[in-house]
Amino acid sequence: MARLGLLFILALAGCVTSPDENACGAAGMQDLIGQEDDVLAAMTLPQGTRFIYPGTPVTEDYSASRLNIDIDRSGRITGVWCG
């Protein structure tokens, strides 16, 4: 009976999918962190990229293909992520 339960758990685990954490390409842009936001002007970024400054309202919906760039009050990039 224990084997049957283990097989059931393993079968369910195979059904769970995790979102692609790099669907938007953020992993390749981590070198932007710490740079001034003016470097973004020379870049071609995906349509729908969000530039999130302090106080910027953003929706809470998740989109794996959406690039988000966090920028602090001094204009430095503090985060690059998908979501």
C-alpha cells in the first residue's frame, strides 16, 4: 500500500509545472543592476517592459514574458525580473 501511495505522489509531482523564470530574458540582463537608468535608453527592450520607480503603481497580475526593471530614487537599477 505504501508503494501505491508513493507512486501516486510521484505521478502528481510530474503534473506540476513551474513557470519559466527567464521567459522575459531577465537572466541575461543582471549586469544592469547598479547602473544608472540612462543606459536603458540605448537598449531595445521587449514591448511591455515595466520601469518601476518608487511610488509607481503596478498591477499584480503575473506575466512570465513581461520584463520588469526596478529603479531607485537616485536613478540606479536595483532589479531586473520577469513577472
